Amino acid sequence: MNYIEILILVLSFLVFLSLRVPIAYAIGLAGFITLVYSMPFLPSVTTMAQRMATSLDSFTLSAIPFFILAGQIMNRGGIAVRLINFAKAIVGPLPGGLAFVNIISCMLFGAISGSAVAAASAIGGFMNPMMEKDGYSKPFSAAVNITSATTGLIIPPSNVLIVYSLASGGVSIAALFIAGYVPGLLLGLALMIVAAIYSIIKKYPTDKLVSVKVFIKRFFDALPSLMLLVVVIGGIVGGIFTATEASGVAVIYTLVLGFVYKEIKLKDLSPILLETIKTSSIVLLLIATSIAMSWVMSYENIPQEISDALLGISDNPIIILILINLILLFVGIFMDMTPAVLIFTPIFLPIVTAMGMDPIHFGVIMIMNLCIGLCTPPVGSVLFVGCSVADLKIQKVIRPMLPLFVAMIAVLVMVTYFEDITLWLPRAFDLMD
């Protein structure tokens, strides 16, 4: 078996990363150098350019800029405050109440915006000072915010699930969206259990029980924001519109909501659109270079070689899944989520489907693995944003984050080996064969 192509690909990618080349360029250049090994220079240039261009020729992909735009509107639309107040009314009086508020708010906001970074920034900006004022330690508050922000990538609507659908060859987006609910809620519950134990040990204070009148008011304040999930997911599952059309509906809904809340004015639209264009450009360039690299890997037969190597270690499904999870956890430490999904889905999906695993189940496993990577240095974008919002150095946050990591990995193990956690909802909604 010839491993020279794998060696060229991995070494060139690591060299570019060590030189601080932006990851999208590092991926594209590594793929190009690997291709040059097998074919002349000019055909390699033409092939890479063609693959990058055709990779973006997808109607499904247009959902990503729209969901990003909806998330940007939410960031400025006063949604975060209303969700925090509603969560505080529900769980504030419980042990570790404000930590619960942080987690639930991140779950709700992350799910509505589809962005872990947006959740860490918006919710962390409000919750960290509030928790510190009530006696919670600053590093613990930041750790809770960072880890819980990733739940919004599993609970739909989620851009990264759309990317996985593209990389997997067309797995149903509706089924993926529905499949993410139980694992996402389970992850949030596990984080809340750890936060409660930590808060009891540290004797953190609890909030006073709110009156029924205040609870009802906060519920109705948050209801229009929560209804976005019902409209988007209900529309997709009910067959009223596709995921791409749902993204357009989400933009219109959040825009109307922002004007109704009087948090957005016409002058705010220009910076919102500009930020959306910048973010979308980065994501789409990552998608283009990652898909081009995936094609190079397929051309060089790299996925098959990696598959043979893994199956050569063991043919036991339990061992294979442990190895895949460990590789994805390691990849998540060093690589952003979008390129990781696009590059490693074609490698691992054929292996797990050959073992009888459903692609929807594997998609959720992959996203959960990479979510943990978002909270770890050196490329953990959510970690950096969360620490920046809390005005803390990364070293201060790692220690209180460790028990939360254990909870995330425990849920990952449960989701990996008990497929009904992921698949019973898609089956109940008749979204699977």
C-alpha cells in the first residue's frame, strides 16, 4: 500500500498551518500539492479551480448565507435578553440557577441562530457579569458559557448539518435536523448536572422564585423568538418548504421581529449585511477548498487506504467507532468544523455504513465530536470568543471546563453506541426508510 500521497497531504497541510497560513488557503494548497504529485502542473491548476467552482454550484448551499444573516439579525434584535429572562424565570431558583440560565439560553439562542460563536458572544456578554455579580467565579461562568454554546450546532437549524448533508451525498436535511434534538438536549442536561454539582460544592447562591405574573410576561416576551424554531423546523418536516427556503423564511421572520422589538433600525441593516457577507465569504471559501481537497483525496484513493488501515487494526465495530471518535476529537482540536466535516465525511462514512450504521446517526456523532474541538485550544473558536467576552486568559478557564468536557464525552459515548437516542425521532416523523 502506497502512503506517499497521504504523507504529502498531511505534511504540507501541517507546514502551512505552522506558517499561520489561513486554514482555507492551507487546505487548498495542500490539496493542490498532493495533486501535482500525480499529474502535470497546468492540469492540476485547472482541476483544482474547476472543483472549487463547481463545489459551490449548489442550491442547498444558499441556505448557509441566509441562516448566517438570520443569526446576525438576532444578535442585534434583542432576542438574547428575552431568552435569558425567560430561562431565569424557569430555573433561576434551582441550585446553580444562573449556570442553568446560561446553558438554557445558549441552547435556545444557539439553536435559533445556528451559531456557537454567536451564542457564546451574545449570551456570555450578558450572563458572565450577572453570574460574577451573584458570586459565581468568573472562570466557571466562562467555562459554562463556552461548552453550552456548542449545543446550538446539534439542535437545529444548524448550518453544519447542512454542510454534512452536502458532504454525505445528500442525506435528508429534515431528518438530520430532527435527529439533532435529543442528543442536543441530552448534552445540555449533562452540562446542567455538572453545573449543579459544582454550584452545590461551591455554595453558589440561587435566585428568588418569580411570581406567576412575571413568569407569564417573560414567557410571552420570549415566545415570538421561540416560535422561529417551530416555523422553520415545522415547515421543513411538514413539507411546506425546503431547508433552503426555510432559511429565507428565517431571515424575514427575524427581521420583522427586530423591527417589532424596536431593536433594529434601517441604518442597522448595512452593518448587518456587511458582516453577513464577510462571514459567508469565509465559510464558502472553506467549503470550496475543502470539497476540492476531498476530491483530490478520492482521486488519490486516500479514503480507501485509510479505511483499509482502520479495518486492518480490527473488524470489531466497537473498536472501529472508538478509533473514529478519537481521530475526530483530535481533528477537532486543530481544524475548524466546516472543513473537518467536508474532508472526513467521505473518509469515515463508507466505513461506518459498511458496518451497518445509518448516515444520519453518524452525522450527529461527527458534529458532537467536532463541537468538543470548538472548546479546545489551539483552534477552538468558541473557546477564544468565550474567553474574550469574559476577559480571561485561556489557562484560567481550562480547569473548571474539565468536568464539563467529561460530561460532553459521556454523552458522545451514549449517542455513539445507542442509535435510538438519535434515530427514534426521525423514525417517528417517518423521515427515514
